[in-house]
Amino acid sequence: MAQKFEEAEERVFGNVYVCRRCNARNRTTNPENTVCRKCGYKHLRKKNQEFAG
């Protein structure tokens, strides 16, 4: 298992949200007032930090 680095995890997962419609990654500090950069959808979710499968 690889070692975890706090700096790397913050860069990869910090302030990264995923569009619920087109799955585009969006980097923002305020997801409530942000729309997707690709499709304009306004519902974003936090990027998962754990593998689901």
C-alpha cells in the first residue's frame, strides 16, 4: 500500500467537486454558488476520497 501525503491529498481532493450530470471535475471553494464548467448544471458533489468498488 502506498504512503499517504497530506499535501498530495489536499491537491487532488481539496476544493474539487464533480458535476452530477456530466461528471466533470470542477475546482472551487464555494460549490453552492458555482455551476459546472462544461454543462452549466448547478448541482455538484464532493470528489470521493475512497474507492467505492
